[in-house]
Amino acid sequence: MIEFDEAGFSYGGTSVLRNVSLTLAPGSFHFLIGPSGVGKTTLLRLCYMDLVPTEGAVRFFGTEIAPSDRNAVAALRRAVGVVHQDCQFLDHMSVFENIALPLRVSGIPAAERAGDIEALLEWVDLGDRVDALPPELSGGERQRAALARAVILSPDVIVADEPTGNVDWDMAQRLLALLVELNRMGKTVVIATHDLNLIRAAKGRVAARVLRLANGQVQPAGADL
Amino acid sequence: MIGRRFRAIGGWLADADGADRVVPRGLHAGLSVGFLSAMMAFLAVLALALALAAGRLAHSWESEIADTATLQILAGDDGIEEQARAALNVLRTTPGIQSVRMVELAEQERLLEPWLGPDIPVESLPLPLLIEVQTDRDMLNVPSLRLRLEAEAPGAVYDDHAAWRQPLVVTAERLRIFAIACLALMTLALAVVLGLAATAATAANGNAIQTLRLVGARDDFIVRAFTRRFTFGAAAGAVLGTAVGVLLLAFLPQASEQGFFLVGIGLTGWGWAAPVLVPVTAAVVAWAATRRATKASLWRWS
Ligand SMILES: Nc1ncnc2c1ncn2[C@@H]1O[C@H](COP(=O)(O)OP(=O)(O)O)[C@@H](O)[C@H]1O
Ligand SMILES: [Mg+2]
């Protein structure tokens, strides 16, 4: 569970988020919408302590983590799987190794989870790309690999920043289906997107709440979507 | 406690979680760390050999001073026998004198030949009577011996070689200290340079470090990855540099008993085991320096 308690954030002098209070309850499914540049990525980065609020607080599973407690931050990032907007990979390692990276840094031998990784790769349709290097992937393939990496540790919370930005509609639906399935398994899911079709596609499959970000504030979006 | 420490070292060496793989293999950086440490190791082996040889030399010269002396008796033909007898009497009754031997004229000629050449008629030179004395430094009181000789055999000059050997001993000692200082400076330089290289490597791999942090890597995982890479690179380079240095020393002409000082710079006996310390030291230094440097720069990169 992630709680924003009157949290605000500014880059230098530029305030992006103001007075945001928000609870991402266990098992909830949220869409975060808003035009480009409004602060969606900023809000998501606060969810895994890539950024620290400049006002107020963000609490994780009931506690506030000090940024100086670097091991606690590392532990948080294992509990929160992230699909980053820019999908960073280690370019010298294969797709398979990149997807297994969270296992490696947690000291879990990839061999132990080889079955999981294979299944996951099939799910995101990258089964034939395991030996490729990240720079050889297309934008859509990168995002699928990033999603696979985000869920490999079976985290409690999954944060996805525009996960369907670079994929075609079929793949977008498949990624959504995967996220919905993870949500059914009890995971908390937060997706930042500007693709309203994705939200419509989710309707009826999952009880999703839609949050609109505007002027640094978060409001529940109406039923007009 | 000690068991845990050993297990930690074992885990570090075994790299069970494959931390190594996450650091991109920068060919350039890897080579320069290895090359640098190879050069340092090569120089360190030479300095080490110099330190050992200088120590050996100082020791052997010192013990020569300690153990042998000569008594020269300079007197007119008539008095020489008498003076010699008196001098021998003094020596026999002095504690700390172990043995006494007259140096024959033929032997004196042989000793002088290298200096004067074979053609000089040695018989025509006013050679002193030479007595070689083996002493026990701890028991012998040289000033008192000198006083007694002066009284009983005024033509006898006691020479324990200290006058000309002592400066050599001092020089050898200083050379040894100099070589040891060289070793210390090289170790320090290696630490500084590897620290800089590690800082540069973390900076160059800032993106990789950020990615690792974002997927939940702890600092010690990342530090281990970098220190392993650098430590093994430095150790491999140092092994190579040491091997070249040792080979070079092995092919140096061996020191003969009377050999000029520099000829004796090679290693002897257990001295051949000393260069093993060079790569070990390089590895430990690399480990400590990169650990420090990466720990410090992780804060900057994530
Ligand atoms: N690192 C940064 N430094 C300064 N300003 C930034 C930085 N990242 C984002 N911003 C600014 O903050 C605002 C919100 O950005 P972002 O959270 O990326 O929006 P979104 O994801 O909704 O497109 C934008 O105006 C952007 O220019
Ligand atoms: Mg964004």
C-alpha cells in the first residue's frame, strides 16, 4: 500500500505536484491520466522513491522510508515493480538476463526460476528474442521486456508509466490483460497513460479507478470516459 | 565471527549471484587497470629484489667486519720477528680472539696481483707482516686491544676493516630503506590510481548503476560487482608484471663471492618466494581502493 499525505514535488523552483493525498490500497487498480507534461511520471517516481517529496510525505506499507536508508529503498524497489517510461536496460546483457536482473540482484539464481522466466517471455511474446541485446529491440519489444522485468519478483505493487505507448493495439490489449491478471492475483496496479481507449478496454474487466492529474492536483475522473 | 568473515570472503570470491556480469566489460578501462598494475608489479619486483639484496649485502659486510680483522706489523727487518711475537702474545691473551693465522708471503703476493699486475716484483716492496685474526665481536674489546698492542708491539696496526667497510654498510642500509620506500610509494600510487579509475568507471557506468538501483540492487551488490572486476583485473596484471620481473631477475648473472654489488641484485633462496607478495598486495590494494571509490560514488549516481 502506498499513501500520499499532502505530498508535493517541485523540480528546483518549478512546482509539479501540490498537496496530493492519495491511497493506493492493496489490490486496487488505478489509471492516472492527464496531458503530457502534467506530472504523471513525477507522481509515479514518488511511488518507488526515485524521487522524494519536497513537501508532505509518501508512506509505503505504513512507514515512511528515509532516502538515506539505502537498503530500505532497495527493498522497496523489489516490492514495487516498475515499467519505466524510458525502459532502461543493461545493454550488454541479453533480454533474458535483463528480465532476470531483479532475481540476480536479490540473490535468487535465475536457474531456479527458469520456468517462470520462460512463461513470462511467452506471455509478452518475446520467446524468440531471449538472446537479443536490448538495443536490438523495437520500442514495443522494449516495453514488453520492461513489463516482464517489472513482475519477475512478483511484487505487491506494479507501476507502469505509459506501458502501451509504443505498441500496437493488439499488444496493448495483451499487456492490459496481463496487468489485469496480476491485479486478480491481488497485486496493486497503477498505470499512467494518455490512451483513453485502454481505459475503455479495461472497463468491465476490472474495477479500475481513474485519476486525472491537472494543475498539480489529483482528482477522480468522471464517468464520461 | 571468524567463520562468518571467511564465508563472506568465500562468497565474494565465488560470486554466487553473478554480480560481475552487470558491469559492462569496458575493454579500454579493463586493459588500462591490468596494464597499470602490471607495470607497477614489475617495478615493485625490482624494488623488492633491491631491498633484499641491499639487506643481504649490509648483513654480510657487517658480519665480515664483525668476524675478521688483520694485524699488520711494520718494522725494520730486525725488529719484525720480535714485534710479531709480542703481538701474538697479546692476541692469545685477549678474550674474543678466536684464531690467528700468519698470511704467507706467497698469499700476499696473490692478493696484491690483481691490483698491481703480474709484472711488478712484489719481493721488492716493503710488505708488512700480515696476521689474519678471527674475532668474536661480542667479547672483543677493540680499544683495550689497541692500547695493549701499542704498549707491547708499537709496530703492529690492528685493522678491523671498519674504516672502509662501514660506509659501505651504511650505503647498503640506505639503499634498502630507499627500496622499501619505493615499494611503499608504489603501493600508494597503485591505490590512488585504481581509486581514480574506479571513480571514473562508476561515472562511465552511471546509467547501469541507476538501472541496477531501480530494479532493487543494494549498494553492496553494486560495490561487489565493481570491486571484483577491478580486483581481478589488477591481480591478473600484477601476476603478469611480477612474472616478467622475476624472469628478468632469473636471467641476471649470478653474484659471485667477490662480485660487484649490482651483480648481486638477484633473488636467492627464500627470496624467490617474496615476489608472490606483489600480486597479493596489488589485489588487496585494488580491492580496498575500488571499494572505497565505488561506495563514495554510488551516492552520486542514484
Ligand atoms: N528532471 C527534471 N527536471 C526539471 N523538470 C522536470 C524534470 N522532469 C520533469 N520535469 C518537468 O516536470 C513536469 C512534469 O513532467 P512529467 O512528470 O514527466 O510529466 P508527464 O509524465 O505527465 O508527461 C514537466 O513540465 C517537465 O518538464
Ligand atoms: Mg511521463
